[in-house]
Amino acid sequence: MMNNEQQQRSDYLYEQHVTHLTLQGKRPATIDGYSRALHRITHYLDKLPDTLTTKDLK
């Protein structure tokens, strides 16, 4: 389970992800789908998004 500092970092990265997708002009449904996938994988692996490796994603 993530500690408070890790959770804050994860929340920050999640918000950055959403912001970048919005700036790219992605549709709300696409942003929602991508964001849900990111949330599921980071929750399942209990890792921060910026620490995921190719092996984790396989």
C-alpha cells in the first residue's frame, strides 16, 4: 500500500496525465478510458505510474 507521499505523487502524475490528454485534444471518453487503465494498473501493481517498467506492463 502506498504511503501518503507516494499517494500524493500518484495523484499529481494522474492529473498531469489528464491535462496532457486534454491538451492533445482527446475526447472525454478517451481520457476516461486511458485514465481508468492507468489507475487500474497502478493500483493492481501498487506502484507509481513513473516507476512502471515494460515488464510490469507485459
